[in-house]
Amino acid sequence: MPKNPSYASKHPDAACIYSYSDDENAVWGELFERQITYLEGRVAPEYFEGVKKLSLTAKAVPQIRDIDAKLKKLTDAGVEGVPAIIPPSQFFDLLSQRKFPVATFLRHREDMDYIEEPDLFHEVFGHCPLLTNRPYVDFIEGFGKMAMSVPKGASWHLFRLFWFTVEFGMIRTRDGLRAYGAGIVSSPSEAAHATGGKSEMLPFDLMTVLRTPYRIDIVQPVYFVIDRFEDLAALLTQDLGKAIEKAQAIGDLPPRFDEAA
Ligand code: FE
């Protein structure tokens, strides 16, 4: 169940179709139009290629079943509908199978600009397009496998790696820095903040990422920049368990935010 009591989980019918009301379809359409226009010149070209490959449009809320079938053909990846946030063990297990969990409830009109809990717009619009990119999916799969093999005490550090890549990652392109993280792509305020030229951008460094605390409810004070998607999969050739142990031993960097806020 979503944490916010004004939202209810969606359940598919026998044909795996989720049903959305006219108003939900309209909300999806408005979110899609507004954001896709805004992202031009701010987001990695691979993202826009993914939107096309998945045939995502403003017309109606896409169905998980259709995205899953397309991803299977494109990158041997997939998506699985889930009620809301799932336990880490289930999350990592799905990722290790190249499957991305997708919460299927959609935000209400009054939450158009911000919803703390990931909804279908964040999941599909934010995450799914890059699942058409093979090196990116290789990272997702390898991350899931690695996450299942490290000790439980490593969870915070694992989530930092996920947070500063899959959720809030930036990438260098010929035309300048672009966003690829789903938390930037699916949020107007985060996209404005991350691509406005005034945010702190650091070259991706694994140890720095593992030692950097974050908050989920503010625009990010710092972003980490990769050079290409292959860099992500390459991270997994290192012994991440050892790297996390080292990060834990050295300790966290000072937070770049007010912890009490
Ligand atoms: Fe997400």
C-alpha cells in the first residue's frame, strides 16, 4: 500500500491491464506534455530515444504489460507492477533479473508538482526510457546481484550508489552536462535545479558517492557526473563489498544540508 492514505494500490485484471480513470489519464497527459517539453536540452539523448522506443505519449497512461513486452525485445529487461515501495530484498531480487519494479498508482492533480513516494509517473516516465539502454540495464542487473551478496549492514551505502546514479545521476555529453536520473527527469523542480548551471557537480567517484549522505525530500545539493553509461556497469567489476567496508571505516562526509530541517 502507498504510505499516503489518500492513495490506493492498483491491481491488474485477468489480462494484466490496470485501469485508470479519465481524470488519471488527463493527469498523466498533462504531466507528460509539460515535462517532455521542459527536458529538451536538459536530459541525455539516450533518454529521448527510450521514450520513442517505448512509444510513450501523452495520450493515456501506458500499460506495464506493453512496456514489459517492448523491453524484453530491446534489452532483455522488463518491468513488474508493484503496489508501492517494496522491501529491499524483493527490490534487489527483481533488479538482479533485469526487472524494474513499478508502483502503479498515479498522483492526484493536487500533487502534480511533487509526491514524496514514487508513483507511476516517476516510475514509467522517469525510469523506463533508460531501460532501453543495454549498458544501463547491465548496471541495474549487476547492482541487484551485488546488493543481494553484501552484508545487510551495507544497505545505506548501496542506496547511496543507486541514489546518485539511477535516481539523480548526471552524464557528460558533447553538448554539455545532461541529466539521466529518474528523480531529475520526472520532477520539474529537480530538473530546473540540476540543469540550471548553479548546482554542485562532482565527477563520479565511488568512494565519495558511498560516503555522501542524502535526503529524499529536498532538491539535491550535489550531483555526480559520469562520462558514459558503460561507466556504471564498469563499477561492478570492482569489489563493492570491500569498497563499502572502506567507506564505513572512513565515515561519512559532512552533510550538505540541514539535518534538522
Ligand atoms: Fe525511482
